[in-house]
Amino acid sequence: MKFVDEVKVRILAGNGGHGCVSFRREKYVPFGGPDGGDGGKGGDVIFEATPKKHTLLDFRYRHLFQAPKGRHGSGQNRHGKGGDDLVLQVPVGSVVKDLHSGEVLADLSEPGQIWVAAQGGEGGKGNARFVSSTRQAPRHAEDGAEGEYRELQLELKLLADVGLVGLPNAGKSTLIAAISAAKPKIADYPFTTLVPNLGVVQYGDAPAFVVADIPGLIEDAHLGAGLGTRFLRHIERTRILVHLIDVSQLPEENLLEPYHTIQRELAAYSSELADKGRIIVLNKVDLVHDDQWLHAVAREYEREGWPVLLISAHRRKNLQELLRLMVQKVFGEEERNEKVPDDWSPLSGE
């Protein structure tokens, strides 16, 4: 399935039906009164969040969504049928913005949450509604009101508990494949991951949680370099970040440069994102054969004020310790009594 996380759409609610001008025509009743019925209300356009959708692909190739009109009124006080509402299902986590102002109109972050995006027009009144003591035979009726028209931008923000960030080839895809049942594309070249991947992690007796692998950032991503900041919105809702660093490729003159590069891009996108709690993970320790140097690097990174772990996602080294720390950070618990078997695998508990 193609991953689409941003689309522009036009929506038009249904027009209201017109009221009717009509007079009774009955045998032996020479002066029948007005009996024009009202027009029906036009249908609304409604967005509904559903967990059954995972992409905005349904809106990719169709840009105008129009609700049915209300039927016109008719004689014998028959009111027109209202137009059915048009319910557009979007993935949970969708944000609806005004296309021109950028104002956030709705944040559909809960399953079943709905938002009326455009109101259908009210039906016009038939001439039977205008009878009064001084006007016994009104010969006019109301036209139905027009339905609302809007131009919107839909953006999808994935709902995940943990966001994996890092430079290209830091090992994010390998890590999410090792700790969950996700099967991302993995290869030894930059930008292997072109769309976010989600993996559900079940560890010990902790509740399951969702990890998002965000495509690699590079320096000046906030200016459009590489994949830009297009996917950073997907980690805005996460509780913590796991910053993955390839310890085998650290520049000798500045061991912290890979971390600071990503940190600058996060800050350029959002100060809130830059301050989000995190775990610093030094990956690919299996490619380094100097334990003393590795621990010296870890101590250097600890000065940033966040927990630091040395792992090998490929060899599955220290992954249980990483998962234990993830659980503590995600669920806000200092200690858990996880009973994890020695042969733990990401598929356990499914």
C-alpha cells in the first residue's frame, strides 16, 4: 500500500432543497389553501477517524467530495427528503487544516472521533409556512440555502509511543525489525527508508507499545536537504525519542557531531520536539573491537543528560536492556518486574 500522509481536498456540503409554491385542488373546494412543502436539508460532510485506515491514499487521486443535495418540497405539504451525510474516513492521527490560512481545524486523534467539516444548507420553506391572518394565499416560497464549501489540507501524524531518529544508516530499520514484527526494507545505502515504519513491541508483562522508524535526517533537513522535515510530524506525538547513532562511524575530531546534527534539525522544526525526553543509543558495537574506547564514548554522550546504551541491533546485543528502559520511559515507571525468558523474541506475546 502506498504511504500518503499529506493531501489537499475540496469539500462541498449539499444544498438545501427549495420550498414549493402549491395550492390545494379538491373537488367542491373552490378556494383551496396553500400546501407547498419545505425543501430537505443538504447533507453534511463529516470526517471520522478510524483505525482501519493507515494512509490518506483515498484522497490522493480524488480532490472534490460533495454531499448529496436536499430534495425540493412538493404539493400536499410533502417535505423534501434530506440529503445523506457524506462520511469520509481518515486514519487516527489525522489533522485537518485550512488550506489557505494553515489554521488547525480538527485533530482526529481518537478512534471514532468525528468532525463536521461542512454544514449542509437548510431547506427552503414552502408557501404553506407563510400563511397568516392577513395573507391567506401566499404565492412565494424560499430557496434552499447553499451548502458550505471548504478547501482543506489533511496531514497524518502517526500515533506512536517511541520515535526512532538518527542519521541515514544508523540502524533504525534493523532495530525496529529486531524488536517487533515489522519488516522494513534494509540495505547498506542512504535513505533506504523512504516512509515511516511502525512496529508493535510486546515486552514482558508491560502493555504493548508502538515504535515508529522515521526516515533518516541529514544536516540542513529543515531547509529541504535529503528528505527534509516531511516526516518529523510523525514523532510530534511520541512520548520519547530513541536517538540512534552509528558508533563505528563517529568522527574522531568530534564524537558528538552526529547527535548534535540531528538535535539542530529537531530544534529547527520544533522547540518542543528538541526538548522531548530521549534515550541515546550507540549502535553497531559489533563493528568496534575496543571496549575501553566504546565506554569512553558512552561517558562522553552521558554529558548530554540522557540515558546512554551500547547495543548491536544486528547481533541483538543489549536489546533487552533497551526495551526495559523504553518501557520505563513510556509508562513512567521507575521499576517493573518483567519476567522475560532468555529466548525472548519480538513475536512473543502475540
